[in-house]
Amino acid sequence: MKNPIGIISMQFTRPFAGKDLHYFQKAADLGFDFVELLVPEPEDRLSIADVKKAADDAGIFVVLAARVNQQRSVASEDPINQNGGLDYLKFCIDAAAELGGGIVGNSLYGEPMVFAGRPPVARSDDDIVARAERTIAAFSEVAPLAQAAGVTLAVEALNRFETDILSTTRQACEVVDAVDNPAFKLMLDTFHMNMEERSIPDAIRMAGERIVHFQANENHRGHPGTGHIDWVAVMRALAHVNYVGPISLEPFRRADDRVALPIAHWRAPREDESDKLRAGLGVIRNALTLAEVDQ
């Protein structure tokens, strides 16, 4: 299996601004094939033209990750937030099109919980149906725009503590099937799947050809190989569904276990993690090779 393997820009720094484009070359030097970059905001002072040039110069490519929030939530009952979500997805499509096409992934529906300070609340059956209908209607509206622009939207299910819209692969598959557009597909993340799926390999096989982006993350968001995810079993499942798309790593867990530390929040590296990144990349590449051998 020769899937391209990438690293998320937040591994190095956040926010990622124009002055940080040198990390593209660092990613290439570490052996990565692409960088997963948060869609630039105006305050980042990061133009898509500069992103494309830096990626080309480093010999890598870029996959984009959307940055939704409560004001960018197509699932919201607030019409202003719904429209904000739609406008933002169109903004993401335009950014990806300027980059030359490709993927925009993440929890495209909005409705963050823990990171937005929004607690889970009980919902009536009518509320649940209405939220689902708003989500599917919005994605059905923007998917043709993405298709026309040569862009693929990849919706991600997050664990129950981060959203109450899509938390399982089965839920995400239902939405992808309802939208029924080749430009609207699925992104899977093993960090979230570890919490919500009965079996990660079985969920991958169920998702099948819907998958266009895969995030290979340990159960504790550490470097691959330092947790309990069975990477060979995961990669065998990807091989079973003939997945040849990008695989990105998001090893946010730092070597820091101080009491009272807010582990849920992103923190900058406290050391040069190059050796750990190379080792984690090797774990995934080796698992891909073993999966291919075992077929």
C-alpha cells in the first residue's frame, strides 16, 4: 500500500502564518508526503498562492482542514449560524479550488462542544430529526459547488465529547449516503473511532469506498506505536476496501503529564520531536507494508 502520509500543521505551531511556511520543507525532510493545513483565516496573513508555492518547492502537497465553530454551524437552529456555516463551507471550497483542488475535511457541520464550552443537552426526537435535516440539506447545497470546483468535502465524525451531530462511522455514512454526491465523502480518525466504534477495522470496512481521507491517530493522541491501536489490523481493513488516499498524523500528545494539565487543549512542542515523528511515520509505513503482504 503506497498511500501518501502527511502531518498536520498544528504539529509544529498554531496559528500557522506566512512566516511558518518553512515547516513544509521540514515535513518533507522528515519523510512526509503532504501537510494537512487548517484553512487560512485572514488574520493568519497566509495566502493560498504562498501555500501552493511553498508546497511545490518542498515537493509535497496540501490537504485542507476546515475550522468550524458555533457561528459556522449548518446544524444550528439559529438561522444566522446556519448561514454562517454555509458561507464558511463555500469559503473553504474557494480556498481549495485556488490551491488546485483536493480535499477539505473535518467536522464540517459545526456544533463543537468541549472546545466551545457548550455542554451536551437532552434533545427531543423532533429536535434530533430537525438537526439532521438541516445538516443534510446544507451539505446537499454545497456538494455540487465543491464538485464543480474539483474539490472533495470530507466530513468527520468526532467523539461524543466534541460534538453531538456525528460521532460514529455509521452516522457519518448515513449523511454521506443521503447527500449522494461524489464530491461529498468521509474522513475517519482512529482517535475518535477508538472511543465510539465496537471495532475500528469493522467500521472501516463498513465505510468502504466512502473514505477519501484517513487520520491515523493513537488512542491518546501520541505518536503512532506508543498507544494501543492495532495498526496492522487497521491497515488491513483499509487494504480490504482498496483505500489508496491520504493518511495524516496528528500526534498532539506532548511529553508532559503534569497534574492539572489541560490535555484536551493544543500545546506547542516542548522539545524537538523529529525523531518521534520519523518513528511514528515508520510505524504507519510498516503497517501498510504488512497489510499488503498479508492480503
